[in-house]
Amino acid sequence: MSGTSNSNALTDIERVNVRRYCWYPVFGGGDAGFSSWRFFDHYGQLEFRLTNLTMSEISVVRSMLSTLVALETGPSGAANQIDTDKAAIWTRNKDEVKDRVDLYNQQRLELVQFLGVPPGPGRPTFSVRLTV
């Protein structure tokens, strides 16, 4: 699986993105010994699931990845209007960035739930409130 577009398996970049969107850290290129994070149950469970998805499940994961890629750019896209509070009758949503981040994270949780694994250790345990 070296980044090819084999429809029978997720590509390397798809696997990287699934890990990333599920709050799991990078996999790395080599074994780091038995102290490696890869030997913990949750990581192994995620890798097992990614390796053994059915064609239908791969299709769903790819659809979810497509949605997440689009949502990931939302908060930075909102920066284009961050300097405008009112223009004619338009008033920006002061919570736009937070709303976009919340939607993005909600979709990430959907992916975690679909895969049947817990969120990775990179998931914040607190709610970040952005003041814009």
C-alpha cells in the first residue's frame, strides 16, 4: 500500500488522514521497540480495522474523508471575513470559526464512531472557546 489507488484497500495517505482525523499521532517509518505507541490496544485496534475494511466500508470511509478535507479548510476560510463586523445589512457570525471547528470535530467523531475505536490521545479533553 504505497499510495496507490487500489480500490481494495485504503491508500497510505488515506490511512494517514484517518489516523489524523481520529486524533492519533503519526505512525512513523520504523519500529521503535516495544515501547512504541503502536503496541497499545487502541492503536492496534484502529490499524486492524483500517486493514480489514470491506469494500462498502472503504467507500463510506472515503466519503467521510472527503467531507473532512472540505471542513478542515473552513476555519481558515472564515478568516477572510474576520475583519468585518457589519457591511450594509450583513453582520458576520461572531461564532463562525467556533461553529466551523465544532462541525469539523463532530464529523471527526462520526468517523471514530464508524470505525468503532476511541478517539486518539490527541483529542483535546477541554472545549476551546475562540474569541474572534
